[in-house]
Amino acid sequence: MESLVTFNRTMTNFQKSYIFSKRILDIFLSAAILAVASPVFFLISLAIFIGSGLPIFFLQERVGWDRKVFNIIKFRTMRITSNAKGLLISSNNDSRVTGIGKFLRKYKLDELPQFINVLKGEMSIVGPRPEVKKYADSFFVDYDQILSVKPGITDYASILYRNEAKLLDAVFDKEKYYLEKILPIKIQLNKKYIDEASLITDLKIIFITILAIFK
């Protein structure tokens, strides 16, 4: 019994150490990226403003750690009136996407402002991608486990489905396809990440993500 208690304490200390180290890594990397990318932020903001006016950023409610709702921050890639209508997901050929929006999405540049979410502590650099409440509620039990950790900018699922918009182009009922074909696989990959969570796993996913972006 004593050895079991000692083991549990060791695991708890390990988990605390991992969470602390992960937060330090998040703050350091996100601050560095935001500082280095500030000229890119300015150019993208200018291009969006010239192309379709304000707002520059797109805010959307997502479900985060412990089911707390927060606003994810992205560069706006759709027309100003598009948020009030249409699907919660989009494809490459979506008529709502602006010209500059297509470019930003292709190179994942619309995701850059999410490092602000990381600095605020709402997200981590690595973790399950945050879903909208409607989709998370569709798999409520699964998300009880997934939402036990902070959502992230990148994970196994976002690497596998980095061309998700292209897949959605090929189907008529995009939402049904997403809910029945894509999201269940994402959920399994999210659980895989939670089972394997460690600083080494996080660094591995960051490295693979960088390779995928440049590829």
C-alpha cells in the first residue's frame, strides 16, 4: 500500500511538472513568434483592410478546458456578413472566403493570432483543436475526456487533416461528412494525444507541424 501511495504521489508530481513546463514553453514560444511575426501581422492586417475593410480579426466561440467557452482569434478570411449565415465549417471553394482569405488559409497564416489565445492561457501550442459547442455537444461523452486538457493550435488531428478544406470540397453535405467521417477520427487522435501527453510528445508534434507547413 505504501509503495502504491508513493507511486501515485510521483505521478502527481510528474503531471504538475509537465503542466508547469508546458506553460513555460507556451509563453516563451508564443511571445517569440508574436514578436518575430509582428511585421507579418501588419502586412496581413493591411491586406485584409484594403480588401474588405474591418474587422481584421474573426472571433468565434469555442469550447475549451473544463468546458469553458472562449473566443478563438483568427485573421478574418470571410466576407463581413458571412458569420451570421452558412455552415460553421468551410471548404476551399466556399464563396464566403475572400481572395486574401484563400491565401491566408492555404499557408495557415490565418491561425497566427491564436498565439494570443496561448499567451492568455486559453489555449496551448499543442493540444486538441477546440471545437464549436454544437459539434462538441454532438460527442458529449468523448469531449468530457478531451476537454480535460487545454485545447491547442496543433495536434495529431490537425496534422492529418491539414487539407481538411480540400476534402470538404469533394462532398455535397459538408457538415454531415464532417460529423460522421472526420470528427470521429479527430476524437480518437485527440484521445491518443491525451494518453501520450508529455513534453517530448509536444516537441515532436511541433516539429512535425513545421515540416508539414513547409512541405
